[in-house]
Amino acid sequence: MTVVANVLIGLVALIHLYIVVLEMALWTTPRARAAFGTTEEFARESKTLAANQGLYNGFLALALIWGLIAADPAGFQLKLYGLACVIVAGLYGAATASRRILVVQVLPGALALVFLLAS
């Protein structure tokens, strides 16, 4: 169970690192605009806001990575905190931005949390 939990947590961290890159470095590119459903004009105008949002996604990934590296009980607590934040942020995003976030962010986070708690 622990190995599965850690693999899922690593996957969630990688998803968030990818989001960091999209929001902080690639926001105005066709790839990021397609991923987030934005226009070229909106992407240019919101570049700074997207970079700020990307930074927060980086903090989520960092908590999970740190949790994977740290010894318990701190490691467990960081993983629990990181996953809880991912799930809450994803639920808010799904309610306010796009329901697709439920699949991309909430579902992987919730699966990882279930396996973490079962391990």
C-alpha cells in the first residue's frame, strides 16, 4: 500500500509541476492556451496572474515531494497536507473555472489520499 501511495503522490506532484511550467513559462503558447481554453489576447493580459497561480501549484508539488523524501512522521504529515490542499484547490477550481479539474486534479489527489491513509 505504501508503495502505491507514494507512486500516486509522485504522480500528483508531477501533474502540478507540469501545471507550474504551463502557467509560469508557457502561458501564452498555443499548448497552454489549448490546455486552459484561453485566447491569445487573454493569455497576454493575464500572464502575470497565471505565473502567480503557477507559483502556488509549485508549492503544492513541493509539499508532496518533500513528503516523499522526509522521514515519518513529518513525511506523512507533509503528504497529507499536500494532498488535502490539492483536493481543496481542485474542488474550488472545478466549481469556479472548469469541471475538468475534477478529473485532472481532484481524482488523482483523492486516490493518492485513500492509499496514503490505508498504508
